[in-house]
Amino acid sequence: MTDIELVQSQLAALHSQQEALMKIPRIKKYLGIVEEHVQANQNRGMSVYEKRNVAQCLYNAIIDTGLKAGTRLFETTTEDNIAFLGVQLPVIAALLPSLALNEIAVVQAMDRRIAAVFYLDVKYGSNKGNVSSGDTMLGAKTGHSIGKSGRRYAMARVVDEAVGQGDGITSGTLDYNKLINLENVKIETVSNIGTINESRTLVGSSNSSGQITGTYISGTGSIAANGTYYFIVTGTSSSDTIYITYDYQYDLVEDAYGNKTGVPEVDVSVTQSTVEAIDFPLRAKYSIGAQIDLMKAHGIDLESELVKYLGSEVKFTIDQVGLDMIDEAASSSEAATAPTDWDARPGLGEPWLWKKAEFKDRIEQASNLIFEKTKRGVATFIHCGNNVARVIRQLTDHGFTPRKAAAPVPTGPMVIGDLDGRTVVQNPFKRRDYYTCGFRGPSYLYAGFIYAPYIPLFTTPTLITSDLIAQKGFLSAAGFKVINAGLFNEGKITNLGSGYQTS
């Protein structure tokens, strides 16, 4: 079994395990409540992926906290009234989209406190043209190989096989040397080979009989069906490497033992990275007298309000930890190149209506820089400070679609809408004039950042001591991992005229 087959089988087993957890009556009941909350507040149902992750985290809580059968996982005021969980933590298991982090990170629930995430590392398995066996073909952090030889690897053509250097006699046998297509042979020198800036000079080419002629060929050279070649190069620099490009019939090429060798190979491996869950604990104390007075005066249950408030505080902390890690990755030396700063001052006679739309060019630039760095992702989200959000909110005629706030009173990072299909998260705790662009990824095999929840918000039963002081504890646990900083970059705006000093 190959590495990739092993990982796929493990993933299939994990999904099967989570499907079984969803059928446990107790967990199924909680899943139903969570889905009702999502339907009521977001007007949508939960995906199977979300249900699996929630079920896994609920199960983790039951096992990790040592709860006994028949004990309620979450305290409630009555046996059936547990709908307030949607308010207590609008993302039970910290997974549902009221957590801003879920919009910009790949989410994968852990089934143990120390787990592993995986990403692909694909290498060339054959020497072919300008690539060598063992070179990276498609890496989690580098994307595809840039050179033309690598971009033609999965083709019955060899591109840029080195055959000599400088002027003089060049002869030998081609690597893929049986049944060459004689009329499609090109001989070239290439500068900046292996980059997007490579430049090619044609030295010579062949006709249908395998005769090689050209400006830089002395007389007539030749190439045979068995892959042998002979020609004399003139007029090139002594430092120039001479490359041949040719087609071949892949299914008839054999080695000395009769094995087919015309089909190039790839070696697929899966790199593993450890993720460990971090605990997010809180506890609260309050007097029974205060609880009674508040109920009499205003009809407010102090205990329920504390559960809502402190549950939201845990959610807030999880959001900030993940968003800060993404921002740090975006400003690191491994990140994609930063886009050009955007000066918000309109030019002479330029209306603000036109000027503000210019900001979209910086987002496109940031997206292209991520694509250039990784060859595998473009910007799918924007995490921004208040000044940047101020500009984006004004682009309703230029691709911005606002979203209804998930909470009536926002207290931290929140999703404010989408700009040309990119999720926009406004964070009052991010520097006002800065924004981070990044690629979320379709799964954790290709992610820039992993958010791995372990335990949903767990609340202890209320304990009342002899001095009539009530105590209550809260706990959540989750892991975080930056996989590829190249999938992020950081931009800045200037001279917005905020009326206050920016930082």
C-alpha cells in the first residue's frame, strides 16, 4: 500500500467512525439542536462534513471529561430545553460558521488530543528532459514545477534534454531512445531555464528523415530512430547548454530487461505534521444573593447570562488565536510577496467614487502574488482592520455583498460579507490599515492553515459552597497549525483620513 493509499484509507475509516457517532441517540439529539440553530440563524442546513466534525467533538467531550451515562453533557434549565446552546456557544464544538475562523481555515476535528495533519509531496520518479528523479513535482508549499520540462512531464515528449555545451561536435544517444518521432526534433539554447522568464533560441530542427539543419548547425546533422544523434554546433556562446526536445512512442520503449520505461513515473508521499490541542479554560464565581436580586429586579437569570458571556469569550479567544497565527504567517519571510500599498488620497479632480474602486486592484495583485508564489492557490478571503473594512463596505457597486451580522452586538471578529467571492472578516483587534489575503483550501491536504477542534464548550455543573457562592467552569480545546505561509500575504492602505492616528 502506498502512502497516499494509506492516508486515504485512514480518512475513510475516520469518516466511517464519525458516521457511526452521528447515530448514537444522545449525540444525534444534540446534532438536531445544532442544525435547528443553523437553520434559524443562517437559513441553511448543515453539511455532512460539519455534522461529522460536530459529532466527533461531542464524543471527545464525553470521553475526555469522563461523563457518566445518563449525565447531561450540557447543563440545561429543563430536561428538553437545551436550545440556548446556540446562544451559549453559537458554534457548538467551535465548528459552525458564526466563528470567523471557520470561514478562512480548513476545519478538521481531531479524534485524539495529539493528532496529525497531512499534506502531499509529489516527486518526479524518472529522469526526463531537464527534471531529475527525486525533484519536487508538486509540493504542499511550492506548487508545480515552473520549468517547461516539468510542465510537459506527463506527455509523450521530452523537453530540454541536455546534450552538449557551446560550439563543437555533439553526439550521443537520447534517454528515451526508441522510435523517436524524427520530424519533430528541436535543438535550442535556453536562458533562465526552469523559470517563467526563460528565453529560447532555435539552433536547429529535423525533417521527416531525421536530418538536422539550422542557422547554428554546420552542414547537416542527423538523428536516428534508435535515438542516436550527431551534429556540429556553431556560433553559440561557450557557456550555452544545448538542449533537445523530441516526441517518442511511449508504449514501445523497453530497457535491457524488456521492461516498459517510456511512461514517466511519479512518487507520491504524504508529509505528516503533529497538532496538539490547547485547552481554553475559564471559571466564574457569583453570589446566590446577587442572582436572586437580579431575577427579582429585571427577570434576568444571572447563571444563564454568565454561560452566554463566558461561552462567547472562549469563542472569541479561539478566533483571535487562529487569526493572529494567520497574520503572523502572512507577514513572515515565507509568505507570498506583499501587494503594493494603496494610497487612499484621490488625485486632482478624481472623485472618491472612482478612487475607492481602485482598492480592488490591490486585492487582485495580492491574489496573483499568492498564485505566483505557490502555483496552487489564489486569495479566497480577506482579514482586515477597521479602516480597510471601511473602504470595502463602500464597494457595494463594485463587487461587495454584505452579510447579515450573526450577532446583534458584535464583540470581536465578524464576517461582514464577500468581495468578488472572497470572504471578508473585519477584526477590530487587527491594525486598522492592514489586511491579510489568503487561500483557504478545499481540504487539509492542501491547506494554508488548519483549525482542529477537539472538545466543544463544556460547562461544569454549578457548585454552591457553604458561603452561598456559586462556581461554574468552562472548557474548550482545539489545535492550530500553519501549513504553508506562502498561501498568505499582508497589504496596507495609507492616507485614508481617519481623523485619528492609525497604527
